[in-house]
Amino acid sequence: MLKEVLIVEGKSDVAAVARAVEADCITTGGFHFTRQTLKNISAAYNRRGIIILTDPDSAGENIRKFLTQRFPNAKHAYIPRDEATANDDIGVEQASPESIRNALAKVRTLQINPREEFTTTEMVTLKLSGGADSSRLRDKIGAALGIGYGNVKTFVRRLNSYGVTREELQLAMHNAQCAMERGMQNA
């Protein structure tokens, strides 16, 4: 049983989580939080801690931002978009139990004072911006690091806010590039 309470968007997400791990969940019901839902989240946050596990789409990101403002020490888990997509739908409920467990194994906490280790300019040098495969590469690296997918600005903010080290980024880049090369060779 997870110590923290998982914050998910809906009942289908709770069912998907139950297939993966034993955990208590609170559903947000989408972006329209009731007072009672916020009270429940606040109580869980203060007593046990929370892990925000929202859908890897824009609505899920908006919910995550809203909750992060209110609960700055919340933990974050991200399921990669390609692992949360099925039947022309994207969400936690579409993810396999293994994908959910992998996301929970890479939980991160935002730093109150983010570093300024990485810059958007540096992303061009690293081929994480401006290249034909930059978006795919950021997606794979974000999955490996447990920080999710984002455009360059979001990706840099997450690298700095979640305390990713240069060594972690270099290893994730190397592994992602190798995987992409193997994929091209097998095609």
C-alpha cells in the first residue's frame, strides 16, 4: 500500500490504478473541484502526502498546475503519452499496470527554489529543440526521467524544478538516442 494518496481525474483512473498498485485515490472530477474534494485533498496532503497522477494531456496539465499551486510539496508522477494512449483516447485509464507502476517508481517533488541549471538555448545544442526528432527525443527523455513530456520551455522548467542533474540528463539522452537508433535499424 502506498503511503501517499494518489490524486487522479476520474473513476476510470482509480480502476486502472487498482490494477497496478494498492493505493488510496481521490478523484478530482476533472477541473471543476468541489469544496469537499479540495478539503479531502488537503487532509490527505497534510496527513499522508499526495502524488499527483493526471492524464498526460493539456487538461491534466492544467489540473496538475492548479493543485501544485495549492499543495507545493506534492509529489508528481507522469505516465508517458504513448503509454497512456489507446482507442483514440489519452489518460491514466488507458495505461497498463506496468506503465502506472513505472511512473510511480519515478516520483519527483518540485523544488521550492528551482535551479537554473538548464536553459532553452542549451536544448538546441543538445538537439532537444529545433531538430526533426527533438520532440520525440524530449518525450523519451521525459519518460525516462519521470518528468513527462513538454515543449522546450516546459521541459527546461521541469528539468530545473525537479532537480534533474546533468548526469541524469546525459544518461537518459544516451539511452533514448540508442533506443531511437535501434528503432530505425529494425524498421
